[in-house]
Amino acid sequence: MPRHDGRQANQLRPIEFIADIAPHALGSVLISFGNTRVICAASISEEVPRWMKLQQVPGGWLSAEYSMLPYSTLQRKERDGARGRPDGRSIEIQRLIGRSLRAVMDLGKLGPRTMTLDCDVLQADGGTRTAAITGACVAASLACNRLLQKGLITQNPIRRKVAAISAGICDGQALLDLCYEEDVRAEVDCNFVLTEGGEFVEVQGSGEEATFTQQQFDAMLALGREGVVQLCALQQQVIDQVMAKGSSSAGFPIAALLKQP
């Protein structure tokens, strides 16, 4: 049965990437999952965290930061700095982004430097964490390719791509890529973080005042796997397009749209 926006149960929202949206970052992308829009930018510093130095851990490090801009939601969201403390949800999501990218990177090949992935939500309509992970992988890939071009590293630290997508049970039906309207009324909500080869990085799932069966979970997982395959193919398309233009073209837009059947 078609959903309120006309999609089928296994259909992603329209996906768009605009690369090099932040010219001062080594790699960046504006990613859209329907009306959810997130800027993901990768920056490099030529140092590692203090704990790595003290423990003499070789290689580099990757961390992430996530924030929702005040105007990203229907009602203005106060900045973390104005509250004097970070938002618990933001901390949880940025840790998830960091774990997801570290799972597919060989940090030894990054050398003694730190990659920071900043993910800023411009507009929220459900799935901000999944969009952030998917876009962060593109930003990190562009940054690593440019480190290679500059001769700062000799091997690509990224072993494989990673992407994330939500799935849930709404009115008893398994649906892929929930928008906000679906997310708030879902009986079950899951987020799947998978590699391009289908390996699990992380699975988050909860019954919203309900329980769910193995059969329902399997249905959501099947949708999640299908969605991640499509997202990883699009990630590679965007990366290939950008790198074919050369590393000196920072600031140009590259748009790649997922064509819905």
C-alpha cells in the first residue's frame, strides 16, 4: 500500500548529494534524505589525541560531532552552547557516527593525524543520524582521496563504504526510510548501519510502547539491507564524479540523485 508521500514500503525518499559544499573542509557534502538535510564535512589536523600520545598508540584517530541547527526543527532548538552543556541525544549520535566510520577505516594508514567529521542538521524530517552517517562516509572518502593526491598518505585508510538507513513498523507494515510523520507513529523503529558488503556495524531497535517479533525484525532488516545497497552505490557514484574533476575544484556542486522506480 502506498504511503502518505506516495512511496512503496521498500522505497527510499529522494536522495541527493551536493559535494564540496564547505570549501575549507578537505571533503564535504550536503546530503538530503527527502526533507532531511545534513552538511557533513571532514577536516584534518596534524596531531592525535593526548591519550594516544601517552599510550604510544600508532596511527591516527577519527572523531565526529553532530548538532541540529536552531532552525532545523518546527520549533527553534536552543544551541548547546547557550545551554552550557551538550545535548545527550547529540552526544549519542556523534558517538554513533564516529564508531560507524572507525569500523570501516584502517587508522594506521591515516598516519599521526586526526580526522574530524562535523555533521550539522539544516532541516530535520526524520532519519538525521542515518543521513549523517551516509554523508560522513562520502566526506571522509573525499578527504582520504585528497590526502593520497597530496602524497600525505600512501594507502587509502577506508577499507569499505558504510551507510545507514531506518526501517520501522507502521500500522503493522514494515517500511523503509521513515520520515518524521511515520517515525512519530511507528510501533517499532530501527536504524541499520551496514557496510557495502552487508556486514553489520550497528543495529538500533526499539518497540515504541510495543513489542516486535522475529518475523517483523527480519522484514525490517531485509528492507534495511536493500536500502543500504542503493545508498552505497550512490556514494560511490558521487565520489567518482568529484574525484574525476580533480582536487583543485573545491566549491563546485556535484549533484547525484537516486532515481526512484
